[in-house]
Amino acid sequence: MAATAGTGATTLSVTEGITLQGNSLDQVYANNGTNAFTINSAFSGPSFTGTLFLRGSGVGVITGDINIPNGILNKTEGSTWTISG
């Protein structure tokens, strides 16, 4: 999975939730300056053993829970992320 926010305010709304699987890398990028890239969804992955990267140089917001008990959550680069699930 890769999701990227460009310039301007961008919202990704997924009502079903986002399910991570496997043992690879999944990445979400916020490269949007001062306008937040908002993801209105929860992340889950009970069997996911990979890494979910929150990346970019902008501002990101995840309004759902992140539940990847066997995976790794990693924030890199200069982005600022708020998780409010």
C-alpha cells in the first residue's frame, strides 16, 4: 500500500478500514506543506509482520486506530503525524 498527499489539503476516506497483510513494507506519505493529509480510517493487520512507515515532509492525521500487534510502526523524515483513533 502506498498513499501520497500532494500539495493542498487532501483527505483519504475509507469506510471499510485498511487491512495490512504479509511481511513487507507499507508506506503513507504526507508531502503537503501545512495542509494536513487526513486518513479517515483504521489500520489493522493481526497477521501483518512488516513495517508501516509514516513518511514525508508534511503534516498527516490518521483518525482511526492502528492495530498491528505483530508489525512495526515507524515514522521517518520530517513529517508530523497525529493519530487520534
